[in-house]
Amino acid sequence: MPRDERERLIPTGTCWCGCGREVGLGKFFASGHDKTAEAAYMAVHHEASVARLLADTGYGPGSTETIRNAALNRGGWELCPRDCGYAGAPASITNHIRKHHQKEA
């Protein structure tokens, strides 16, 4: 299902990692618990391995599309405008430019 057609997620006031902790207004997770939930999901579904995740979802070796290209085409990622090959989310691009290209300006 395309990203814009999925149902909107609504915070419930309880941490979504399963710990039962109450969380603030508009939050899905207690601090750091998003990573706990991510690690638990990876353990359950992909042997706690990013390589297994990529292979299981069709982005492993020999696939027709890399996960990097999928992120660039459909995931909101961008290439660094300085043509260095770096790719990432817009905020990551900003940080990358500040750290690695500040002397070029």
C-alpha cells in the first residue's frame, strides 16, 4: 500500500514497545524505546540481522533494486547536492554538508 494511503497512526498514551509505560501527548514511545521495539521486531522477524531483513524483503544481493535506491525513489531520501555520493534523509544531508563540506563554501 502506498505510504499516503495507510491509516494515520495515533499515539495512545502508552509506549508502543510493550513496556506499558505512560508517554507524553503525541508520543508513541518512551525515550529510547523506539530502538527497543525495533530490536525486538528484528529479533522476531529477521534473526536480529539487517542483512537478513534486506534478503527477506528483496533487497539482498542480486535484487533488481537496492535499498538505497528505494529510499531515494520512494523513501524521501535525497542525494547530497555537492555530488559526493552521500544519500540520506533531508536532516542527514544538512548535517553531512555541515560536517564534510563546510570548507568548500
